[in-house]
Amino acid sequence: MRYPGSVDFCCTPLYGRILEEDEAADLAAALSALADPVRLRIVSMLAAAPEGTACGCDLEGPLGLSQPTVSHHLKILRQSGIIRGRKEGRWVHYSLVPDRLQDLRSALDPEVVVMA
């Protein structure tokens, strides 16, 4: 069997498609951003936050980390597109980016990847 992208298979592949290089790099960057206990905790805190948003300053106490350290982790999550920040006065309120999280879920969900 010949698969798009010139890969030969002896039988039907068990997956629906192969990630393109840019997709794989993007997914790896996002998973790398999540591959840290502090950042996973931040994502879970934002998911559980009232109205789905939290001020960066409100994360310091529960995480037991200094403001610069929390800001560093928030920056990595922002750069990967997992969270967004909205400035309100001198504070920044953070929330999850639902579409980005759905993209990550879909890439890891074998039920979503099906043969066409």
C-alpha cells in the first residue's frame, strides 16, 4: 500500500495521517511547554478559575513561587499559544485558549485520527 508522502506499507496503516514537519514542530513546542509541573498547575488553575481567568499575581501564592518565576512560566505558555493575557490597568489577567487546547487534544486522541 502506498501512503501520501511516499511511504510504503505492507498493510493498512494504523493511523489516519502522518504529521507534517511544521505540525510536529508546533505540537512538540506546545507539549514541551506543558511538560513542566508548574505550567501544568497553572493550566489547571486557569481551567478551574471563576470565569476562566486569573490575574498573574493571584497565581504566586498557590504556586509558592516568586513573581518573576511565575511570569517566566506564563511567558512560555503564552508563546506556545496555550494561554492569553489581557492587560487591565497594571495587571494582566490570563485565560486558556480553548482552540489551542482542542488542537492538542485532537493530536493525541486516536479516535479523532481516522482513515479517509
